[in-house]
Amino acid sequence: MMSNEEPAAGQLLPWVERVSAFCVDEWGLPPITGRVLGWLMICDPPEQSAGEIADTIQASRASLTSNMRLLTSIGLVRRARRPGERTAYYRIEDDAWQKVIQRKLDSLGAFNDIAEEGEALAGRAGTDTARIKVAKESLTWLRDIAVRNPR
């Protein structure tokens, strides 16, 4: 029998921890940053105060504040105030994941420039440049696939 009730935060936290583990393993982010992202993807209402987030993911306010500052500065999370309230609320940006992917694609393009510089320094021949060329070709291939197959 299915219930129409919303799940309690405690039921959602194992999923939030999975998101956090992914962010740690794949992107080298601190666990709390992954927890914030996971919670803001699944919470209801989608806007949460820092206190609500900290209480739910069991983080200190100081640690949460620095992570929220990071996430807002890179454009993944938006901070807003409601009229007549002093409390700030946070929400994951609707295009947060597109921003993450675009940054990764941009970094692949930036590596291409670095690889070309390395090839020039090594003289574009020999085993030194062969390793650079393999890296450059692999990353260019990945970038080209993503550009050819946009979402």
C-alpha cells in the first residue's frame, strides 16, 4: 500500500549521504558540501534556511556558512530573502548541473592550451610529446562528444 505522505528528512538522509559520497569520490568536495547539494536537491520546500539545513544534515553553523558561501559564489546555490523576514533561504539553482558540466568542458579546453604549450616546450617530437598528445587527444575527444551531443 502506497502512502501519499511526504517522506521525513530521516528517510531522505541515506540518499543525501550517497550524493555526498559521490561528490567526495568524484569531485574531491568536502562531505558537507555534498550533503548540502544532496539535501537541496530533495528537500521540500526547495528553499531552506541555513538553520534548517544545518539541523537536517547535522552540520555546525560555522561549517555550513563557509560551504554556503562557496556554493553561492560558484553559482550552484542561490541565496534569497522573503519579504518581511530577516532569514536568508537557500535553493539549488535550476541550472546547477549544467553549470558543473560546462565548467568541466571549459577545463578540457583549457587543458588543450596547456598541452600545446607542453608540446612546444618538448619540441613536438619524441616520447615526451607522445604522452602529452595522448592526454590532449583523449580530453579533446571527450569535449567533442559533449559538444556534439548537447542536452
